Amino acid sequence: MNIPGTAAAAANAAGHSVIAKRRELAQLASFFLKQHSAYDMIPVSFRLIVLDTKLLVTKALSTLVQNGIESAPMYDSLESCYAGMLTTTDLVNLIQYYYSNFSYNEAIEDLGQVQLENYKELLLRFKSRQTNTLCANPLDTLYEVSRRLLATDYSALALVDEDTDTGSDVIISVLSIYRILNFMAVNIEDKKELKEHSLYDLDIGTYGELITATMDVSVIDIIRMFVDNNISVVPILDENGVVLNVFAESDIILLAREGLLDELNIPVSEALALRPDDYPGVHSCSQTDTLYSVLDIIRKTHVQRLIVVDDDIRPVGVVALSDVLRALIL
């Protein structure tokens, strides 16, 4: 006989178990992150693209596209200060706004007259979007940087120092959630906790009613899904609900590189065919996979999120990098 009180007590105990496991793991990870500064993440040799705020928006977005990057810091040369980040998400919001209100030629003409310094005014047209002015000092701990990132919906921030002679801002590098997780997965000595607990044990990921599409859905409809639901990836399913692929914000960069931003009514199947041969592709996991195995997949494939599937390869959830980092922070 099922006794309601007993069932409730069992559910309550299970909830406490998840909390305890997450706290134990977070204590380990947080201690590690507090022992390292953002400076430890700066490579010996690297390329950093910085956009002057006098640059036209069209030229700035073209720079993102041509270099295949998802974000770049902006710098106000007149005020000698950091002015925020330009991201792929901004490009998606621009496309949605202009596609809904103007023709492609009108959009290009309008954006061709707007400089990055006026970008804040442009973003005000989009609901809940603001310029990403998030930054950190290179001497801040990775724990401080992680908490700062998790307090927003951004995946990267700029490392900004001060020129001691002039007092001007100096943009040192860009630090992303991916790089923080990769650094920790490689360098943390005690990996036992990472190997013992699964995504289910730690309640990592977003589950429930997922926004999905099929191969015949148009690219512009998926972009609307991005904007309306504040998401950056949509799983692509077959007629049986099995995951075939994903369409992500980064795919918009590929479309822009091919000069197809005026042809967004094409089905997503055609857009996916534009990916290069070395594209990492869709990567999935199950709720029983350990956190260590998930971090290993992320590190080796450079993917920004994993689709959680059941035994029939049907999607049940999404694990974003921010979900993983949030589980590792007290």
C-alpha cells in the first residue's frame, strides 16, 4: 500500500541528497577557482580583435563573420575606455528586428549609417537587450569571474586593466565560460567527485517542453524562436521526434559569411549543408552520464551545449555551459 506521507518523505530525502551532492562538488570546484586568477587563463600567444566604437555596425558585424568569432570587445578611442561586447546574439536580434519591419536593402542602408557608439540606442528596440559591458580585472579570481558571468545571460566577458601612466582602459583578453570549464577540467587534481556524480544526481540542465523544429522549417522561423524564447539552440528532429541535428546562433555566422542574410526563408536543411567539413556537429548525452564525461566532451569538441536524449534518441533536455558552471559554484 502506498502511504502518501512515506512517498513525500522519500521525495524530500531525494531532494536533500541532490542538494548535498551539489554542495560537496561546488565546495571542491569553488576552492579550485578561488586559487586561480583570470590572468592564469591568458595564453602566451593569442589574437585579440577589438572594435573601435567609431566603426559602422555593418563593418563590425562583418568582422565577426569574416573571423568566425561569436563576440568581440568594443573600445571608445576618444574616451580611452572599454565600451562593451558585440556578440552573435546581437546579430540574431538585429536580423529579427529588421526582417520583421524592413526589407533587406533598407536594413543594410540603415545599419550602414549607425556607428557602434550608438549601438545602445539600437539595442533598446529589442526587448530586454542591453549592451554587454561586463568586464573583469585580470587579477580577479576565476571564482569572482564565474559568479559575474552567471549573474547575466552572457557567455563571455572582457578582461580590462588600467594603464598606470594614462589611466586609460587596456583590453587584455576575452574570457568565456567554455575556457573556465576547460581549464578546470584539465587542471583540477581531485577528479573523483566529477567522476562519481551524474547529471541526474546533480540536477544539471534544462528539462521539460523543449523548443524544437524539423528540417523543413525556415531559418527565419528558427531565429524568431531564438529571440522569443531567449535561447541559442534549437534541436532539429525527424518525423519520429529523433534528434537529427541542431541549429545554433553560430550557424547565423555561416549564413552571413555565405551572403545569405537576404534569403532566410530557406529551410534549415539547406542552411545546415553550409557547415564546413570540420564542424563539430551535434553532440548528445544522457542524464546518467557523469559530469566528468560531459566536461570531456565539451573540452574535446568545443561545443557550447549538449542535447540530453533518452534511449530512443529523443530530446529530453539541454545542458548549456552555464548550467555546468552554475552547479560548480557555491
